[in-house]
Amino acid sequence: MTAREISVATVPQPLSEISVDILYTGGTFGMVDHGDGLRARPGLGGEIADAIAQFERASGIAVRFDYTELEQVIDSADAGPGTARRIAERVRSGIADRRPDGVIVVHGTDTMAYVGARMAFELHDLDVPVVLTGAQIPLGQPGSDAMSNLSLALNHIAAQTVPGTFIAFGAALHPAVRASKRASDDYDGFTTVREFIRPPTPPRLPEIPPRADSPPVGLFAVFPGMHPDLLDAALHHYRGGLVLECYGSGTLPLHGHATAAAIRAATTRGTPVVVITHCDSGAVDLDRYQPGRALRDAGAIGGGDLTREAALAKLAYLVDLGISGSGLRRWMTTNLLGELSNHLAIQPIPNHSYN
């Protein structure tokens, strides 16, 4: 198993018979076009059964499966703040009832990384793999990748690999807490953005019933010309917390003192602000540059090398548990599932001498 991608081909002695729960939530995998563009449709059970029979013939692996759908299947662009939690609850309930070898969630690609990351935290204590998959081209259409992606997910479960939440897509398996959609026109639509290293001893999260009325959590990306009033509006709307996607090691337009003042006001009233980088490599270091120090002094939390999807998922999960203040800061900066590097110390940039 590599840190970047997990290959099912490297796992010896796969099972010759597996039991699988399959939950269909919508997405391109089962879409049809009635003349107004592709849209999600319910009632995919028969086609899933045919696809599994095809997999059995090709692989020699017998599959016992239980198929269910969400009450309303959706285009994943319509996923809301409670979507991942509802899916996770269905997954957990099915595992408790049927004890399958694994679970496959068929989901749309647009928000798969966001939903998958949140599900990873919701289902961190499960001892079976949960695999999200989908398609760039609907099942049954010419050139569709739906069958190959479903087969990849089934192979992962048959391979008896480690439990956890993953995305099976294209040619690789991606840890959900490190995955991001990279392409809308490529069979390898997802990538493992950063190194995936599980903590040697996973920390025990507090066993707290989640709140049903948590304030909203959001994501805000900085950009040249960003007006501080826009950030202030986001901080007032997303009272539960805001993931602030900054430049480089954690910088943004300060507009004198206006930006830091908006963040300080938010953290003072109990709205956590987590700073991440929009870069695919490197981590946030709020001590390196003056704008970063202004964020730190205003009470922002350095998010290390969290991806935007994992940062949003983790912050929302902790807020839903009712964790706040220093406790939230501690858990946000602790590697729980492999979503953070174990060693977050920032190495100084070498001082090269040029002749």
C-alpha cells in the first residue's frame, strides 16, 4: 500500500464470495437525458443486478448483495450540509442489520470528495470498508465507465483490505480524506492530493451525540481584489465555522486591518476560522509571513495540509458534535484518520546563495 494510491492488485488471497450493501444516491452513474440534459433517476436495482452478474462472470467472485436507494436520488450538485450524514446513517444501519463484507455508495462525482470526507469521520469506527463510486458517463451508454468503477469497488471489498472510507474511480482507490475531483472529462476523475498516513494509534474522539441544530459551516476562497465585507458576510452567515482557503502558506489581502478585524470579531463570538492553502503541496504556516501572523493573532487555526474537502468535513463534524474553543482547535490540528500529516513542523526555506 502506497501513501498516494492504494492498489487492490497488491492484496493477496481475495475472497471468492462477498456480501455487499449497495446504496444508490443518484449521480451520473444512473442518469438519463430526456431532452433537457442528464438528470438522476430512481429504480436502478435491475441494472445494478445485471452489472453484478457481469462482474461475477468476469471475476469468478460470487456476490450476495442488498440494494437500496435514497428516498430521493439527486444530482450530487444538490448535496446539502446534511446529505453526507444521512448517507452515513443509512450505511451504519445496514451494517448493523446485515453485517456485509463492505458497502458501496453510488454517488455523483461533483460532491463525492466532500461527501466521502464527511462520511469518513462519521463512520470512523466501522470495521468494514465503505467505498464511494460513480461514473463520468452513465451506465449503459457508449464509453461508460460505470461498470469498471463498480468492479473496482467490488474488487476492493473482495481483497479484504483495511477498513475506512474510500473513493474507487478510474484506475485507483483514493482515501476519502485525501481525495479531490481533478477532471470532468477524464476516466481518472479523482486524485489523492496529499500523502495519506494513518496515525499509529488513532485518537479516540469524544462519544458525544451529534447536535441536530448545529449552525452552518462554510468554505471561502480568497482571491485578488477580495473585499473584506464579503469575508465578513461569510463569517456572519457561517456561524458554525469557516474554512478559509488562502494563498501559499496562509496569506490573504489584509486591507489594512479590516480583514484581521473581521476574523477577530468572528472568533471572539465563537465562530472558528480554519486556514488552509489552495496549493496541492506544502502546508499552512501562520508564522512565516506577516498576513499569516495577523490571522493567527486574530484567533485563526492553522489547518496544516488539510484538503478543502477534508477541512470542511472535519470542521462541520466537530461542530455537529458540539466541540468548540480549545477542544475544537486541538482536534482540528490532530491527525484522526490520515487527513493530516503526522509531522506538521514546517521546514524553513533554505537560504540559497547565488553567484
